[in-house]
Amino acid sequence: MRTPRKGESSFDTSDTSIDVENLDLYEASAKYYDIWHEDYQEDVRFYLKLAERTGGPILEGMSGTGRILLPFARAGYEITGVDRSTAMMDNCATKLYLEDPDVQQRVDMIQGDIRDVKLDRKFKLAIIPYNSFLHLLEVKDQEMALSNIREHLEDGGLFAFVVFSPRLDRPEHLLRHRGTRLTKQGEIISWFESQIFDQPSQKTMVTYFYDISRQDGTLRRVTSVFTLRYLFHREALELLDRCGFDVLEVYGDYEGGPYKATSELMMFVARKKG
Ligand SMILES: C[S@@+](CC[C@H](N)C(=O)[O-])C[C@H]1O[C@@H](n2cnc3c(N)ncnc32)[C@H](O)[C@@H]1O
């Protein structure tokens, strides 16, 4: 693979003829999502603290398999999750089915697109956790989503989202081993990730490889490819302001530390402008 010249896109399109931006990565990989993310709790505490500030009801945009949705409902909050992926929502529904009826009653799951879904209620808090906002690939998509969320917030309602802080010095084209897990069915799954940054379009092409080996010696690989549009700190502040939000707080970690150049994360808490 040749190294791109300065200013040239680093997406090597000779590698693939896939329309990467229009693939639904979650249809292929939803069944592996919870294996890696279910026990990730750090952000749940952060969002629950915000909910203590605002009270419910709460809107989670891009709610996926319910990793955040369910702890909120267990904690007594009414929460509505919006997601466009059937596969992710099916996983969420399966988990919800195992919950107590009172928890089930507090959850509303809507299949739709956060850019234009219309709900018949307003919320005190809206959240988009875990880099999901970066699935919005164009500025107009980001603006549509924020304006739609704003319309669904009560006066003075809060909106929070968390994304990674772009570190463009990260090595590209390399496979990173994200971990190996044993499933209940006795399969061993290894997760590898590679990223290619395209600085002119501010997008990163991410490829996940899941290698699934069985006790009988067979090995299967599931690959999913997707694009994220990363955001810079200043850009996010301006975007929120333009879409009708006052930014109240910006953190660099889930403990509430300040955002710094070396922070892994950027966490924005904003209030709907009056
Ligand atoms: C990384 S998962 C996050 C799931 C969950 N919020 C969590 O923290 O575990 C991102 C989710 O965003 C959903 N998604 C992507 N674009 C969307 C859009 N425009 N509207 C609604 N859901 C979307 C995907 O289907 C996927 O379930």
C-alpha cells in the first residue's frame, strides 16, 4: 500500500469498491456489540448524574442495544431510545424482555433517524453517548440532528454528547488487537481494528475484524467497515451555538476533569437556548 502524498486523501480506494458511507455496519456486527461493550459502565454513571440534575423524561439518540437505556430505566427514569438499526434494536428488545415489568414500562424504543424522528413528547435531558454523534457524516446531518433534539427538549432542557478527541498522530493502516473474549457458546472471539484518517474530509474509515474460532478448529471472520466524521473542540462549540444551545460544561473525562489537548474524550453539556 503506497503512502499518500501531502494533501492527498489517505483513503486507498484501490483497496475496495465498497460504498463505505452507506453500509449499515450494525446489521453485520450487532451481535458482537454487547460482548465488548456491555460491561463498559464509566459513561453510565456520568449520564445518570446529569439525570439527577434534570429529572426525566430522557431521550437517548442512537440508543443501540440499550447499554445506557436499561440502567436509566432501572434507576427509575422514563427514557425513550431512538435508533435506526433493526439488528441493534432487536438486541435491546431481547434484553428488555428479561427486565421487571416496571422497568419495561419506563422504556420506549422508537426505530427512526435522529435527524428527523418526530416524537409526541418533550424531554428534560437528551444524550447521544459513545461517539455515536460521529455517525453523522456531513455538517447538514449534524445540524439536522441537533435542531431535532432541540425541538424535543423542554425549555431549559440539557443535551450532552461525548466523542473521542481526534489524535491524528495515531498510526494508520495498522491492526490493533482490541481484545479476546470467550462466549457462552464456547466460541473464542478476537476483535481487531484498523483506522485510516482522511484529513481533508475530516473522516476516518474504521474496519473491524471479528475472528471467531470454535472448539472444532473452524475459524470465521466477520468484517465491518464504517466511516466516522470526527469533530474538533472549537467546531463542536460553534455547532452547538449555531443549533440553539448554550454550552455549559466541557469535560475531558468521565470524572469531570477539564478538556485538554491530551484528553482522550470531549464531553459537552449544553442547555437549550431560550
Ligand atoms: C456506537 S452505537 C451506540 C449505542 C449506544 N448508544 C451505546 O452507547 O452503547 C451507535 C448507534 O447509532 C445508531 N445510529 C447511527 N446513525 C443513526 C441515526 N442517524 N439515527 C438513529 N440512530 C443512528 C446505530 O444504529 C447504532 O445503534
